[in-house]
Amino acid sequence: MSDAPQNPITQDVLTLPRKAEEGGRRNLVGLTREGLREALIAAGTPEKQARMRAGQVWQWIYQKGVRDFDAMTNLAKPYRALLVENFTIKVPEIVRRDVSSDGTRKYLLRIAGGHEVEAVYIPEESRGTLCVSSQVGCTLTCSFCHTGTQRLVRNLTAGEIVGQIMVARDDLGEWPLPGRNPKDEQRLLSNVVLMGMGEPLYNFENVRDAMKIAMDGEGISLSRRRITLSTSGVVPEIARTAAEIGCLLAVSFHATTDEVRDRLVPINKKWNIAALIEALRAYPKATNSERITFEYVMLKGINDSDEDAHRLIELIRGIPAKINLIPFNEWPGAPYERSSNNRIRAFADIVYKAGYASPVRTPRGEDIMAACGQLKSETERARKARRTAPAETPA
């Protein structure tokens, strides 16, 4: 039997149900359009009015960022009272907000059950990218990733995933001003990457529903080409990602032999490089305008040789792709070192001369532990420390 990490997630067991936490009221954040319509009908909305009412509530929540039913002024007061009685609009709570010297913002967010996850906003000259989490902790135990050292707790709900986008828009002051067309507003948060805590394809349904909400043209209205899902290689779900989400795809690749990838990305023991490459060759969304991104962390003496670069080129030959080279973000106790700048440049040059874009990612937010691979909930660490600390001797 393979000792690769298995997917321990079941939708019913480790994802909290979408139900209210206060007085029996149901949280509307994270419901699909059809789910919202059905919830309104169950609360007493006449079925003939339900689609229209769902559209109105949807726009207030996701287009205007309103959390107070009484502020939904195109709804009659009695109907607003019905909403107040039956529903709530809740998003994750910001426990801590750190701002890097380069402008990167890291949010520690509390969700249902007292658990906490992290999201990171990265401002750039022409766009702003939010890195969101899909699980509390992670089951993959990638050896170079700080987040992977935290045990898996549970999946996030769709509301907790899209709620990270809403919280960041709150903090950025990005919701449109009253009377302004949302399409005329400057988008500070223009891109979303599912590269935070967890493996998105081990929480497929909730990730899918959250991204459908984010892409909805009458709400947050992000283009599917502005959303990138990063997987470590859950091969059976890759084609489904194209069919049911349609966003851009990134793969945490990081090695060119099974021997090395087994160590760096243990899921490779279940779906090896050959199986992963086969799935990527068949990916129906892969075109020259929607290339697959191969993420490749640069580890000194591990995967950064000229031979690795040439093997990488041969492996991906024929796949519309770009190679995103990531200088290793070191963390306390990390078992690896970052490749030298000269070695990274030499690797990138080989890839570039073979006809593939090979940008070297500029580390962002390192001073607040927000860089790639560094996400890890501080509260989970503190809880672990409390559990393992020796009991205090009574006086």
C-alpha cells in the first residue's frame, strides 16, 4: 500500500455545514445563487418572487459589500424584517493584520469553531493579488513548506473562502461608493490565487462554489482568467477543475525526478510525475493564452542544477506553459537553503532559451512571514504549545 498522503476529507465530516451560528439564523455568505433562492423560499418568500429577491440580496452582499439587511433599501421593510429574523451575513473576523515594508498585508482570520487561517494581499503596480486558503492546515506535508507542518483540521466552507475576498475588500476600502457603478471603480483586488493554506482540490466543491460567487458578473465580478488554482497534483480532479471552475491552473511541481519529488511533494508517491504530466497534457483549458503555470521552488543543491532545468524542459514539452521560479522562503528550522541568485539566473536562462517564460518571483512579505510557503496560523501553533507544555506545579 502506498504511503502517499491520502485524502482524509469528506464533505460531511470535516466541513462545517452552512448554518447560522446565532439564534438559528443561516449565514447567506457562500450560498450559490440557487442555494440562496431556495433558502429564501424556505424562509417564506413566495416562489414567484424568489429569483428576483435572490438577485437583489446577491447584489447587496457581493456587489456593494452590505452586511446589514436594513440597508437594503430596495426591499420593503417587512421583507427586510423577514431577512433579519432568518438570516445573517457573516464573514471571517480579522484577528490580526500585519503590513510588510513592501506593502503586503497578511490577515489572520478567525472562522467558525475558533479556528484561524491566513490570507495575504500582495499589491503590485498594475494589479493586486489575494492569496486565499482553502483548508485549516494541510494534509500534504510538503517538506519545504512551512504551512505543511501544521496538521489538517478541516475544510473551509464556500462562505469562509469567498469571505476572505470580502474581508480584504473591506480592509482595502474597495466596495463601490453609493451611486457609483462598480465597473467604474479602480480594482485594488484584481486577482485571486488559491495558494494559501491547504490543497484546493481536496476541498473541490467548496472551492468551486466560492469561485463561482467571485466570478459572478453581478457581484465581485472577477474574470476567470484572474483566478488561479494551485494544486500539488491531485490528478483525478484536474480535468474537473477545467469543466466546473474554468480558472487558470498552476501546479506545484518543484522536481524533475520521482525520487526528489517524493521527498519534496509526498503526494507524488500516489500520483507520480508521469501521471501528473499526462493529466496536464489533457487539460482542456491549456492554450497559449491560458498557459499552465509550473511552480518551481529553488532549493540549493536539491533541484537547481542545469540537468534539472533540461529535464524540466523535456517533461513539459508540448504543454502551453510558463515556469514560475520561486526563491525558497526560509523559515525557522527549515531543512533547505535558497539557491544562489547566480544559480537561479542560470536555471532561468536555460528554460527561457528553450522557449518558455521563466520569471523569477520576487519574494514579498518575508518580514511578516507572508511569503510563499510561509503561511501558518499562529493560534494553531500556540494551541499546540499549550498542549505540549508541562503542567504547572501547584503551590
